[in-house]
Amino acid sequence: MSLFLRPNATRELAIGAGIVTALLGVGTVGYMALEAMRPLDALYMTFITLTTIGFTEVGELSDPGRIFTMAIATVGIGTFATLATRAVQLIVLSTDFRTRRMQKRIDALSDHYVVCGYGRIGQRVANDLRSAGRDVVVIDRREDRAEQLNEHGYLYVADDAEEERALLAAGLERAAGLVLVLPQDAANVFVALSAREIRPERGPGDLFIVARTNEQTAYNKLLRAGVDKVVSPLEIGADRIAQTILRPRVDRFMEQVLGVGAMDFDLEEIPVTAGSFLDGLSLVEADFRRRYNAIVVGILTAAGDWRFNPDAREALNAGDTLIVLGSPDRIGHIRTGGREAVSGQPIR
């Protein structure tokens, strides 16, 4: 617990522990001198006096021994109680301080991802998102998960994801995506409904919700609740096994491409925004392939149509989304607006 305390609080607790140790030492030496007790008996007598346990005395005390007992009890019990109360206050205050500091960091985020549930799947999702360079906030109500999240360095909200206050605390109003991996389908449905009340918009650039389902019967319920994509781990696992046995080399290639950090290139989405360098230009006119050393494998038009292996001479429009295969630094360069080409020459 001291790991979570401020330096001043840790110092106060250390001083308190020193005072208690000193009282135990004084009491032990006093009983040894006044009552000729063995060291262990003297320490035991001091301990039961300070803690007010009230067990039977080690032996019949003399008058000086009784006076000494009253003196050490008067000083020690009050000191012991004060220190114990202060320790509890410091721990509570330090926990509140840590929570406020974490909330301040969450409030500064935008376009981040909120993950509800930190079980086995939630841990893998959060790790992959962070490996891809995304900001992540996890919501989980279990205390043991809070300790895990703190150790792993995640921002988190220790609350029930089904409570609207938890979603707001996680910055859902500014988030790019919401991942629902709670163990019960009903909980995922409820959280999706709450999230859509907070972020009712649906369209490119708006909140994207992905949910896990354990039962096929919950699939349509999640979609009606506002989830954009429903994923069944059982179905994906079965499909993956079939694809691996049917096309092992293709599967190996896709695993390298889609696995976070697996190869030195990513398959990413690049939106074409109004006024950006791609708006109104074709891939040929933008000299996309040569300048960025990246491949456009598909385009999702603003109208919702898919074009695989698109015609490089066809103009792009605001609202289109490019599916690009390239190195992480090239992808990041394109995302920032392509203000500088690979050769160092600016793009118009």
C-alpha cells in the first residue's frame, strides 16, 4: 500500500512505526529492570498493555511495576490510537489523490479507446491497442483487476461499466471507440444502450462500438442496441482453424499483416477529410505509391461502397476511407496530412 502513498505520507507512517517500536523497547527494558522479567515476557507484557488486549499478566506485579504499567498505558495507548487513526487517514487520502490524478489524465484524452472488462480477452485487446500506439482507458469494478491495471500502467475507472457515470468518467464523450468484453451478453447490451444515449451519432469518425458475444441469440440484440460490430470468439476460432488447414500460407501471411507488431508494416484505415491533400485527387495525381511507399488495397467510399484493388486514376472524395498497407511510420505520416513526402518535398 505504501507504493500508492505520497512521499510525505510515507514519511509520517515511517515515523509512526519508529515511535511504536521505541515504546515497545522502553516497555521491555522497564519490565526487565523493575520486575526482573525475561526479555520475551517483558516484550509480551508491553505488547498487551499497548494494544489493550487485556490478557493475563505474566506475573504478579510490584507496586513500581504497576505504576510503570499505568504510565506506559497512558502514553502508549493514546499514541498507538493516534498513529493508527492517522495511518488510515493517510491511506484514504492517498487513494483519493491517486484517483483524482488518474481522472485528470483521462480528462485530457481524446480519440482514445474505452475497454469495458479486463478479463482474458479484455487484457489482450487493451495490450494490442496500446501496442498500436492508441490511448486506452479500462473500466472494471473488481478490486484485484484495479491492482493489475495499475501494475500494467493503464488508465482505468474502478467502477461498474453498466453505470453511466463510469462511461462518462472514462471520457466516452471524446472516445474514438468502445470495446465491450464483459462476461455477460446482457451487460454488453445494456452498456451499448447507455453508450448510444451519450453518443447517439452514427457515421464515419463517430464512436465505433465493438462487442463480444457468447451466444448467437444475443447477436441481433447487440446490433439493435447500437453496436457497430459483434464478434463471437467461438465462431472466429472455428473459422480460423478451417482457414489455417485449407490455406496455411495465406493464413500465415495474414497473421503477419494483421498481428500487432508482427511485421514492419500495418494494414490501416486512412480517412479522406475535406480539404486534405488527397481530397479531389486520384492516387496517380497524388503520386501516392512512390511518395509514401504504401499500397492502397481497397477504398470504402463515402456512399458505403467497397472497391478492392481500386483504379488509381479515379478521384478520391472527402468521406472516403483508404485501406492502406505500409510501414507504421509511413501510415503515421499519411495520417498527419502528408505535409512532407518521403523525398522531403512538400505536397500541394
